[in-house]
Amino acid sequence: MPDKKTEKRPLRNMIIFLTVAAAIAVAILAYTARSPGHLNSPAERDAEKVSRQ
């Protein structure tokens, strides 16, 4: 049963949810960009192969 406070503030709850979701997305992007095993695009992978040879 939802209490009255959450019923009155759906906009605030949505803003909090979107902020948390955005923070998680940024953290995932930062992690994948930093780690060499997870390159974002096939073009980046090809460039990595060429630079290793």
C-alpha cells in the first residue's frame, strides 16, 4: 500500500529515478571507455588491431 507522501510527489520520484538511472549509465560508459577489453565500436576494435601490429 503506497503511503500519501509518495502519492503526492510522483514528479519528485520520477526525477530521483531518472537521476539515478543517468548516474548508472554514466558509470557504465566510463567503465567501458576505460577498460581496454570493452571497446565501444567495431571501428575502434579495428584501429586497436592495426596499432598492435
